[in-house]
Amino acid sequence: MAALLEVQGVVNRFGAQVVHNGLDMQVHEGEVFGIIGGSGAGKSVLLRTILGLRRPNAGSVRFLGHELSAMSAAQLHALKASYGVTFQEGALFSSLNVSQNVQLPMLEHLRLSARALDELALVRVRLVGLPAEAASKYPAQLSGGMIKRAALARALAVDPVLLFLDEPTSGLDPISAAAFDDLVIYLRRELKLTVVMITHDLDTIFRTCSRVGVIVDGHMISDTLEGIVQNPHPWIQAYFHGERGSARGGGRGT
Amino acid sequence: MYLTARRDADQLNVTLLGEWRSQRFPDIEAELGGIDFSGARRMRISAGQAQLDLTGAWVLRDFLERARAAGLAVELDTPRPSTLALVERCQSGQPHPTHHIEWLDPAHAVEGLGRRAVLGLHQLTGGVSFLGRISVAGASALLQLRLRPVSVARHVYDTGVTAVPIVSLIAFLISVILAYMGAQQLGRFGANIFVVDLVTVGVLRELGVLLTAIIVAGRSGSAFAAELGAMQLNEEIDALSAIGVDPVEVLVVPRLVGLIIALPLLTLVADLIGLVGGGLLCHALLDMPLVQYLNRAQSAIASTTFWVGIVKAPVFACLIAICGCFCGMSVRGSSRELGRLTTLAVVQSIFFVILVDAVFAVVFMELDI
């Protein structure tokens, strides 16, 4: 299977502190790839590197074989229409309502009529499970769970093939988190999306991910979910078989 | 080519082709718009070979509705595109969003007026209660000797020391302008010597303190509003309250005290530079020796002239700090609010500074100072 996204030998340094030391990662079409790692292991830095928000000190990021750093401004612009991103805190534009938030990427990338914009924004809002009334609300009026969903609606605005989710279920109660997981599974199936998610939520990993990459010591160990659970690395063992891990689905793989 | 349409008597056969992606929206719309419904009674659509994303599916659904509205019986071949079902589910029971312009509605205008009136009233009561909170917090800080000297020093530095260059420059330029204008007008009466009176009295009584206050309102009033507003958006102010620390005491009072210290000092600097600027211009333009300038200045300035100016500085400092902090603390919800209230802070504090300056002028005149 072709790698949709390929990260090779990425090095990220902040002063003397080395976050990534030759990190490799491959995401194939149609999979849900989970990125896990301890706090400060560089998950968000990796995401920023992939999104082109940060230039790595060394290494390459390739989308469908195209090197990110070699792309022209126009190519980069076009690339941004092919993926959607949700940020940890939602990062909704606070001066725009939900519908306008969803319409913003469409206005930037697509040529649509005003009616199509309105209706398509509403389709996205309903698609992520928000009531239609939420479309006219401002981010400050939304609950945490609704903000996550609205951010997902915005990420889906231009029909991306690849979806990046940064901690999609953090700060949600377990029921809302499970509902969000279901939503991701459902959207992946219906819209044939490839999903890359950073998460700490073991339930989310076991419910949604087909492959998992663990960032340890500046490298990434990636494997299928079953494989990674049995990986002998002490951090991974502690992660999946620690008190919290084994109390949930962690024992499943063994 | 996103479709082929074939006419079979009164049946229209439409086959969808290729990728119906959102980026291709205008082309697809154009091709669909080119299909002629006239004379057709039935339409059969096969979408098996096309790939539709959500936008594509919405376009198709829109097209189907148009066809139905034109009186055609529409039939879709299986397999139906899965995204079409998604769009249908999301739009079911949903009235189409309608565009209407609210502000054209007279009722809306009346409602807007009422809203503004109530908002203004709220702002007024909010301001008064904020004033009360500052007084209480300031008094308790003073009584319990919790004046946070480090924080106050930081604000003296931020609002005072770093403003010295711009304040000096403005004071210099204004006194030069004043002296120049005076020399032009008074020279016609041969009263060149009164340029000194004009500059020294003008700078010391009014311009030094007023211009400094306006610059500080622009620099620090906006900074206060933006800092506190960002903290409000970030829930830092709620966090302070939750910890049991009074945000007014730790955030507002040090800014207020800092500015009350800094603004008179800045005014002093502005006065000095203004006098120097006036002297230099008199020397250059009127060939007046500096000694003569100083002598004349001494006789022009009454013992109260300097104090009449400088006494206004702490009052202006209070106005600027309170306007800035009040606007900052009032920020709720969005970054647009932050911008609006930061602007409001500057506009309000400059307005109040000039208003109070006018009141001072009247009072001093009545007192004959």
C-alpha cells in the first residue's frame, strides 16, 4: 500500500534539547494511526513539523511522495486543502460563529455560491453530531465537547483525505469521548478518510486505531495495535500494562 | 466531463463520471446547469462510476431537487453513492437557511437601540462598581501594607521609564512648534519677548501634562486593557479568584499605583525638555541669549505655574489606569471583544483626560491661580 504520509529521519532540536533524533513514520491510506508518547516526548512538535508549521533541523516529510520542503507556495496551498486539522483546544476563531468557522476554509480553497456555503457548512455541522442551532453560536457559548465537534466540522470543511486530530478526546467525559471515537470511526468509514491522531486516551486507541506509533527516546516505534502492546520496550510496557492500562483494554493484546 | 446525459424519448439518462470533488464545484455546477429538463418526464441517474465527496453529494442532491421541482420522476440506480445518504441524513427536516438582512427590519432597529441603552446602563453601573472594588482593594492593600513593590516597580518601568524617549521627543517638538507660532504672531507687535511667556506657561500649565497623559493613555492604557483582556480570555483572572487572590488587588492596584508614580515623573521630564526646546528655538530664531530666556522665564512663571500642571498628573494617571483596567477586565468570550475594548480603553481615557483637564482649567481660573 502506498504511504500517504512519510516522515523520514526527522530531527528537532530546541537549543541543546533534542526532541526527535531521526524519527521515521509512515501512514498508509485508510488507516487510523495513533501517536502516543510521554508528556514532552514531542508529539505536538511532530504534528507541527508535519503540518509545515515548523521546519525540522533535519529529515524530510513527504505527502504522497512529494517532499514538503521542496513544494512551491501554490503547491503548499493546494496541499492544505487535502488535509484537515483539529487542535487540542479547538482553536476555533472566537470572533466567528460555528458556521462561519466551517466556511472559512471553504472560502479559501473552493469557489462556492453563498447558498452552497451556508448549506454545506450546515451539512458538516450536522455530520459531526451538532444540532443545527449550534451553527449560529459563537465558540464562547459552546461546551468543551461541542468545541471538539465544531473543530472537527471545520477540519472536514474542504473534504480532506487526511485528518489530523490532536488530543481529540482530552477534556471530555468518558461517554462523550466514546461518542467522539464512534464519530471518528463512522466518518473514516463513510468518507474514506485516513486519520492521524495524537492521543493519551487508551480507550480511544483500542477503539479506533489500526496502527500505533510510540515516540520514545526521540524515535518512533510503530506497529499494529496487537504488535505494539507486546513490544518489550519498558515505557510501552508501562503504558499499556500499567495500572491504568491493564485495568482497561490493555490486557487484550496479551 | 463529470457526466453524460442522453435523451430517450421522455426519459433522461444521466451517468455520473469521474471524481466529484469539492475543488471541481464550479465545473460540475456548470455541467449540471447545462442539462435541459424540457420535455422530459423521467430521469434515471447512475452514479456507479463516479466518486462523490460531501460537496459533490450535496451538488447532486441539489440537482435532484431541482429536477423534482421541475416535475420529473427521479430514479437513482444502485449502488447509490454512500455520501449522498450522509448529506440526505444531515439535511433531513432542516429548512433551507434563508438569507434575510436583519438591520433592514424596523423592529430590529428599535431592538438595537434598546440593547444599546441597556448596555450603556450596564457599563455605567459596571464602571461604578469597578471603582468601588478598586477603592476597597486599594484601601485594604494600603492598610495591610501589601503594596506589592516589585509589581509596582515593574509598572513604573513599563509605563514610565520606557516612555521617556517618546515623551521627550513629543515635548521637544511641541514646544518648538509653540515657540515658532508665537514668534510669528507676536513678532508683528514687536513683542518677541512674550514668546518665552507663551512657551513656559503653556508647557508647564497645560501642554506638558496633557500631551504626556495622552501618550501614556495610548501606550499604557491600551497595554493594560490588552494584558488584562488576554488574561480574562485565558481564564487566568478566574484562576486568581479561585485561588483566593483578589484580581483587582494584584492586577489593578499595582498598575494604578505604578502609573500614579510614573505619570508625574514623566510630566516632569516633559516640562524640562519643553523648556529646553523653547529656549533653543528662541535662541536660534529670535537670537535671544539663553540667559535672557531664563531671566524672562523666571519672571513669567508664578510659583504656582509648575504645580498647577503637575498636580493634574496623578488624576490623569488614575483615569487612564482605571479606564484601561476596567476595559480589560470586561473582555468576555472572543478576540474581537479584546480589540473593541482595547480601542475603547484608549478612546475613553483620552476623552476623560481632556474632559477633566477642562474642569481643572475652570476651577483654577475661579480660584485665580
